[in-house]
Amino acid sequence: MVDISRRAALAGLCSLPLAGCATLPSSRSAANVPAGPSLDAIARRSDRRFGSAVAWNADGTGMSITNPRYADLVKAECGVVVPENELKWQSLRPSPDTYNFKPMDAIAEWARANGQDLRAHVLLWHRPEWFPEWLNTYDFGATPVREAERLLGEHIQTVTQRYGSQIKSWDVVNEAIDHDARKPIETSLSRVMGSPEAVIDYAFHQAREQLPDAQLVYNDYMSWEPQHEGHVADVLRLLEGMKARGVPCDALGIQSHIEMFELDQATGVGVYDEAGWRRFLDEVTGMGYRLVITEFDVKDTALPADLAARDAAVADYTRRYFDVMMDYDGMLDDVLVWGMVDAFNWLQYFEPARRADGLEVRGAPYDNQYRPKPMRGALADALATS
């Protein structure tokens, strides 16, 4: 397997190469999409959309819109797409004074031409390891607060004015929690502006000024496993603080990279804390925040190698998760996966998700031959029951 660092995998800044994954067929034929309504058509019955992350690159590989086979699958199953990397500062803003809009413009035009809605990820990934280096070392000058606000405000204004007429749901801030300190993380911007909360609040207020009618989302990676309990509590505190301060945030984006790192010995199912997860969702929706599933996939680390058994277990775990999420039908909006095909999913390169046996993670709805897996059926059934 190609040696890609955890940092690169988390940042999502590498287009996933075909080498290192299972060999894909050379055929460019359409995917084997099941007969009947698409996942998006099923989701639309309940006034939500189903979609996927996409990418842009020039070589026609991976989950790029320039990969005809992948693009056909997205067109067949999805009604909304989100850029994997193309709106992140690392890709979009190579220097304080320059923007590289070409990749994002290509995705926006492709979506428009192919009848796909578009959502935005992300105006500010609030973690220094995912800032461009120039932002980590930026000289804010003699009036640092004013300069930091100018820099961030200009970024938000520039991006939202370019795409705001096409995009109705925006991840404004992504992953703002310091995992070790259990509080919002410090960055070059927060050290100047006084606190991480000051940066988060400013970003949302600037986004609301530019996007008065859009859905503004705080996005984070929590899900229902016991090992996420601390992070879930930290996110809840962050949302409570934002609500108390009148921050114009409309929804929580739940990435939902659900994990089977440990199996329940009695049931063989991945361990999860349904009661704790429901308490969290009750608290979030009780404050008026809507929910968006922004980046769904499944980490199958603890499952056996046998493909049929693994795919069945992944589908079962998917359905269990969505059975809970669909209980919040009145507050749950769009459902997006972070890639439709196993080979292109970021989990292949994320070290904690990689399997000890070296087999690829089978965490997406379609396999490498573009055949639907049981997970696809689980998603269809769950979306149909809401």
C-alpha cells in the first residue's frame, strides 16, 4: 500500500491513487446501480438530499469528477455533492494575496451542468496543522486584531460571494476542539483575536452577513462509540457556548465516520453507546440545532477478513446507526457519504482505520468494481423508513 502519512490522510489533500488499492477494472461502463429509485430519490421523499464528496484532478482517477465512471455513479445515486479538499485553505489560498479557484470552479460547474446541488466544506478548518504554513507564521502587524479580522473576513467574503448563489448549506467551522486539552484549540488567529471562541464567533457572523438565507453548520467528527464520549461532551459545550453568545449557527454537521474497532463478544456487533448518543442528540436538537450527516463511512477494523461476513456486518452497523438518526427525522437534513467507492475512501490511508491483515477497509456503499454492497441496501432501507 502507498505510504501516505496520517496527516496527509486526515487533511484529505492527496487524491487517492489507484496503486495501493485493489486493482480497478479498466472499463468505463456505468456502475451497477440497483433498479428502482436512487438513494437521493429515496431521501427526497422526506425532504432531504443524499450525496457524496467529490474531487477534481486532471488525470481522471479517484473520486474526481474527471473520472467518468465515478462521475456516472454520483449522477446516478446522488443529488448533492461536496468538495473533498477544494475549498480548504490549503488548496484554495496558497498565499495571503492569492486564491486558486480552478478546481472548485470545475466542481461547481460540473454540479450545475449535471443537476447536482452543492454544499460547502469548509470556510475555516480551525486546526493549525491544517492551516497553510503562511497562516501559521503570519505577521499580523501593528494592529493584529484588525488584521486577523480582515484576513478571515476577506476570505469568507471572497468565497461566499463567488459560490453563494449556488450553495445553500455551508460548513463554516470544522473541528475546533483540542483533543488533548478538551477545549477549543488555539491557532495563529485565536492568539491574536483573544480566544478560539472569538474566531469561531467572528467566522459565523461574517458568514451570516454574506449568506443571510443559507444553512450555517459547525462540523465535527463525533459519533456514537464509547471512545468518542469525551469529544462528544466537548462539542456539546462548544455548541452551548455558541448558543448563549447568539452565534448564528443553524446546524451540527456530524461527520459520522462510525467505527468498529471493538466487537461486542455476545453479539458480534461493533460496540456503541446508543443511550449516550441519544442524550447528546436530544441536547443538540433541544437547543434548536438541526443535524446534517456530512461525511458518513464505516471503519471495519475489528471485523473478520471474509468479504461476505464483513459486508453484512458493515451493513448491519450502518442500519443500526441510521435507525437512531432517523428517529430525529424532523431535525435531520442531508445525508452525505465521504466517497461512494471503497478504493477512493480516505480510510484506506488513515492509520488508525487500517486493518492489521492489510486488507482494504470496506466502508463505502460500492466496491471497487462499482457494484453495490449491502451497505447501499442498508442506506436505502433507512432513508425509506423516515
